[in-house]
Amino acid sequence: MSEGRTFPDLLGDCVHCGFCLQACPTYQLWGEEMDSPRGRIRLMAGLTEGDALDPARIEHFDTCLGCMGCMTACPSGVQYDKLIEQTRARVEETTRRGPTDRVLRGLIFSLFPYPRRIRLVLPLLRLAQRTGAHGWLTRSAMLRRAFPRLTAMAALAPQVPPAAGRRRAGSATTDVSPRQGKVALLTGCVQDAFFASVNRDTVTLLAANGIEVVVPAGQGCCGSLSLHNGRDREAVGMARRLVDQIPDDVDAIITNAAGCGSTLKSYGELLADDPRRAARARGFAAKVKDITEYLGQRDAVAPLHPVPLRVAYHDACHLAHAQGVRREPRDLIGAIPGVELVEIAEPDLCCGSAGVYNILQPTASAELGARKARHVSAARPDLLVAGNPGCLMQLAGATAATGSPVATAHTVELLAAATDAGRAGALAARCTAARPADAPQ
């Protein structure tokens, strides 16, 4: 809970004004009051008054993306994130889901929060991609009808690089004198497995700007996926382990995954009842910075080479809404010589990724992805940039499905490329290769 306030207290902050409706992705899709934040809050209030937690109510809570767009729009400061997390925890504690749902959720939460387990699967996934089996699985209409959520999960998987490309990031000193700081890098789960190059680029970029980087060995999941899906005990256990693993002698704790960042910054509340770790968790949370937030608040040291690209930046919900980080990534990208930074329509609307939402709710996710892809196409970028691995996978799939694929990159990849003239050229070539042959130049 927040600041000692009870669940009914938090519910009472909502004055039912309706400002949240236009900010809610599911209300935008369906126009259904109970699939808006205001409607869901009414359902939550009903539960406190004795209403049954029946399948219809659970479905309305399940279809919420947890994007926090409503919190940005809310004039009353309703802490919807706390409300939906507590409600989902109640659902998971008191409700037995159907067998298919239990199996799928069991698979998700026994795999995705564990980078070592994901890495064991990667060689098999790479083999499936190289032999064409993966493409057949994701294109099969019969399989999509029979197993829509499993095929959605398979379709989201990015191309797995060879073993050399999966090399994990390591600690690094810096040649810049005087040293500008010392940070710990959190490598994440999906990020560490599927986007290890982003972690390596993060280390390179920080070192180029005079920052010493420590990458603690054996670090585990931050608990973000679990917390956002009502698995509170699991999330608390993961938070405790991670807090114990990070050294105290760092100026900041860096994350490059937006979904992780919002949870990491809430550790003070998450571990408030842990007498051994409460104070340490508050100090930990105070040090957490998204990589663009950290660099955006410092004077750049590394010179930037021209990157002649038209770049669209996508706001990851848990970076923009949950953490309030919007200006810094745009400023960093805009400072690269040659970059033309363009905006996407409806920038505050979720792309449909939302952690594992695109697996659990594939139809709604696909609709939101298609909507975002249309806006991306209208902006005509050479490169689409985002600060979250889930968004990158969702956006790559959504733009490809429209027949107008766009090269995608993590914000860090673009910034790191700008510090190396050779990489800047290679990135421009990749963007050209991704563009359809009939696309306007």
C-alpha cells in the first residue's frame, strides 16, 4: 500500500471525472465503461462492499494493460497502479484459473523472470528460426486458432543472434579523466537474454562518458513481471535478493528496461515491511535511474558522429507514465548530428506490449500494435527507437504485419552508434535494408 493508506482510501481519491477515458487503451478500443480506469475502480469498490469476484469482473481486471496512462491524465492524483496491483494480487490469491490459463501462466513465470533459463532455450529457438520451423509455427492459421496465446508468444521472439552476439555485458573502467562517476548496471531478464547487445552498448556508452560500470554477477529478476500480475510474494522475494546483490559504493543504479525501472523505483514501498532491508531498499530506490534519465542529467563527454536518419521515438509506458521520463531521451537523440527526430501520433497510447499482456491478451494487444504501427508508418521514420525490450519486440512485429516494416533499435543502440563513426554507418545501412523496396526514399 502507499504511505500507510488503506485500499478504500485510495479508491476514494477517484472523483469519477472521466479524464482517464481518453487515456485508456482498452476504453479506446471498445468504448466499454467497465474497461476504463473509472469503471474498474467502481468494480474494485464493489469488491470492498461484498460483491463477488466473479469471472466477468476478473476479465475486466485482466484486460487492463497497467500502462498508467490514466495516472498521467488524472487531475486527482489517483494511484491506479497501487489499486490494480492490489486487486490482481487478490485475484491470484483467491481465484483458481482455468487449466489452460494456469499452464500458460506457469510457463511464463517459470521462464521469463529467469535469464539463465531463457538462455538455455535460445539455441533451440535459433535452430527453429534458421530451419524455418519458427516461421511455419507463427504463420499457421490452424495453430493460431487452436493456440492463440502460445503462437503470439512465439511470434514475438526476435531473431536470436549467434553465440558470439549473445555475449553478456561485463564491468568496465573508463579512460576518461577525471572519472565522472560509478554506477551498477542491472542487466534484466529478457533484456539480458534476447538483447545482450543493448547491455554491452550501455556499458560502452557509460564508459565513453567517463562512468565506471559495475555489473554484479548472478543478479536476478527485479520482480516487475510478477508484481504487475498479482504475484506479490514472488516479487518481494526477487526484490530482496536483488537489493542484497547491489554494492553500496555506486552513485546510481542503472536500468535500460522501462518496465523494470518503475518497479525498481518502488522498492522502498515494496520492502517497507522488511525490517532488515527497509532502509536499504529506500536507498536503493533513490539511486535507480533509467539510462537516458542518468545521461540526460549530465554533461556529455563522448563526441558524437553524424547519424543521418529520420528517427521516431516511442514512449514506453513505464518510462513516460510511471517514471515521468520523456524529455531526456528526446534531448539525447536530438543532440546527435544528422538526426531528424519526428513524433508519432498518440504518443501516450500503449503499443500493446505491457509486459506479458501481448501473450495473455493477444487480440487486444494486436489491435493496439496495429494502431501504433499505422502512426509509425505515417511518420515515415528510417528508425524507430524505444527504451524497453517488450516494446521493441511488439513494434517490430506490428510494423512488419502492416507490410511496412521499420528498423527498430533501443535508444542506447542509437546513442552508442553515434559515438563510433563506423557503427553509425552500419546502423544507417541496416535501416535501408529494413525498408521495403517500394517504400519512398
